[in-house]
Amino acid sequence: MACETGRIDPRGHPRHREPAWRCARRPAADIVHGLLAEAPDLDPEVSTRMTGVMVTIVRRAAARGEIPTADVPDRVLTAPTNLLRHGMLFTREPVAESTLTSLVDDVFLPLVRVT
């Protein structure tokens, strides 16, 4: 889709217009996609750092009594960020707030509560 420019696609058809707010957010998805395309060259610390962030989040949630334990398998800890990265890589679209909410409420919390 084109932004409010009225450009024509390669087949000569007018592109559908998008709201300006969505166009403004697209570069972030393109940047992430570009970075992920270089993933074999990325320092493994990138993945380790996100796991560390998730460990901190889980420990704090357990301390507040929001989840039963902070002892969560690594696969569960990395599930939200892996799914987020997968979505950004393959859609090249900005992540909607509803997607983030779903990752937490529908994926992560149910996994944490049963471990």
C-alpha cells in the first residue's frame, strides 16, 4: 500500500492509500527486517540480552504474585520475543498493540502459569 502519495504500482494500478500514522510507523518494521536479514552476522548477545530482560520481567511478576514462580524454562522465556520477531520479519508491518497484548495474555501467561 502506498502512503498518501497516490503512487501507482508496477502494474499501473493506483495503490490503496494508507493513513499517515501507519506510514510513519513502517520504517521501524523495515529497519527490524533489515537487521534480522543480517541475523547470521549478529552478535549472539542480542538473543541473550532479550532472555535476560524476560528473566527480570518474570522475577518481578513472581515477586508481585502475578505468576506462581520465576522458575520458567528458557523456551517459555523466549517464546514472546521469538513470536514478535517472527511476525516483524515476515509481515514487515508495525506490531499492533493488540498483538503485544495477545502475546502476553494468550501465549506467555498461560505458559508461565502451567510451568
